Amino acid sequence: MNMEEMQKQQDRKNKNFILTKLIPFFVFLILAVSLILAVIYEKTHLNRLSQRLTDAGQKEIIIEQKISALQEEKEQIQRQFVIDSNLKTNIIFCFNDFENSSYHSIIESMKNYGNPGVIVFRTDNMPGMDGSITIEEYKELLADGWEGAVATEGGKILYEYMADPVLDKWKISMDQMRNYFENNGLEFPHIYIAAEGELLNSVEIYFPQYGITGYAVVEYNVKKAARELTDDAMLDMGMIKAKYIYKDLESDLKELQYEGKSMAMRFQTVESSSPSNIYNTSIYRLNTYLETISNSENAQITTFQGYRDYQEAFENDNAELIQQYKAKLEKIENEMKKLEQENDRNYKNAISYY
């Protein structure tokens, strides 16, 4: 083998070494270094993001504290409004019906405290029917300031979106009740008392047709059972929530008065029984409620119409104060809204960095 061929062979070996060893090594080295740098960069970036999220979390705590302080200020303004305006808590007593055995006892108890109530009728228990009060007795109640009300047929629950057959059945029962009242020379009651759990979206459009001006939804929780008197939505509908059972009206009444709220109490049954009956199914319990409310300076028993009359007079007498009150609340609510928006931007800015 001459020198020239040996040189060519050596060149091929060198070339193969470069191609198979050296270049892959440098490629691997470059990739390894790039990966290490990428990991370092990503780790640094994640650490910065983590720090930004930590800072955002700390800022959120500060924002939430400010919102909480504003909420407390809002509640204090509402309580001060109750004091400044002398806003009274209105309690409405609703009775499912009067059994013959308890009719006179209920009337006597209510009259002793000078209070009218609301009597709730169903299709199977209307004035003049067996088991209900007579038409003459009902007329006497109306003359004394009482109000009539109608309840869902058989206590059926109305769902938010009812199928047409169910809705048609509801309208048939309402028509039957209206016809019965009118045929007996009575005005169809204008107050509709809903059964527990009812969502009235399906039937609200029929309220004008049946002369329904308001309704009550039964609740057990006193916080849910009460609505602010100055709540515009409630003022428009004349809606007030009701409650079946009270074991401790005194504490609930204090809370209602403290926040300037009103509510209705619906008595399913009232019967003679001993003081050991802690539920509102006894004349004894009814009398304790009447005594408690009559001794309160900031509470009064009324009817639904009386409640709406009170609302109207209250707004007229306190128009300037209500305007000032709403302006203060609006200012606080705007500040709270700005803080909530700031908190949203706070996290968006932190995440957008990544």
C-alpha cells in the first residue's frame, strides 16, 4: 500500500470518527446544555410565577379584609337606618283554616290584642263548606280587617317549570275557587299563600287574571324567612316569606327588629292544648306570640294589605332618609365591586406572566 492510499484511508477514518463520534458528541453536548439551561430557565420562571402567585394571594387577603370591613360598614348603615327611620317589624299571622272547635278561641285571642289576621282557604275548605267557617262568619272577619287567602289545591307543590297538564290543573282549581267565592257573593281573595318549596315562575303570569297581588313562601330558617322591607323586588311583588313553626319567637323577633325585617307566620292548625305544646299548634302558643309582639315597641301584627300600606306610608314619610341611605349603600357597593375587580386583575396579571 503506497503512501497516497494510506493517507486516503486515514482521512476516511478521521471522517468517520467525526461523523460517528465527534459530531454526535457535540450534538448531545449542545442538547444537554440546552436542556439544562431550559430547566434552569423554567425553574427560575416557575419560582417567579410562584412568588407572583404568593404575592397575589397575600394581596387577596388584604382585599378580602377590605371587602369584609365594607360589608360590616354596610350592615351598620342598615342597622342605623332602622333606628333613624323607626322602621317597624311587621308580623302577619296566617291560619290555614278555622276548625269549628278552635274558631272562637282564635278570634277571641286575636281580638284581645286588637289584631286582624289572614285566613287561608283551599278548594276543599272554603267559607260555608263543612269543617270551615260559615259565610256569615267570614264576612264578619272581613269587616274586622281580616283578609282571605287561597292556597294551592291539596298542598301540591308547584315547580318552576310545570308541564302543561299540571299547570292546567292548577288553573282549573283556581277557577273553581274563584267561581265558588263569587257565587256566594264573596270577593275572591287577593292574596295567594304558596305551599312550602313552591317556585312560582310558572304561574306568576296568571296573577293578574286571578287578582293575586302577593304570596308567601314557607321557610323554616328565620334568615331565609325574612326579607328587608326596603328590598325593591319585594316591594314590587308584595312578597313576604312565611314560617310554620316557632319554638323561640323572642330571639327571632330581636333579630328581625335589629335588621328591620318583616315576616309572616303560617299556622297549619290551631287547637286547644297545654303549655307543653311548644309548636304553634295551640291556643296557648298563639297567645304567647301575641303577648310577645304586643310588648315590643318596634313590632306590630298586621295583614298583607296592612303591610303594603305600611310600606307605602313609610316610603312617603322617609323619602329623603331612604334616598340618603341608598346613596350610602350604593357608594359602598361600588367600592366592593372595584375591590373584587382588582382582585380578579391581581390573579390575571400573575398568571399572564407565565
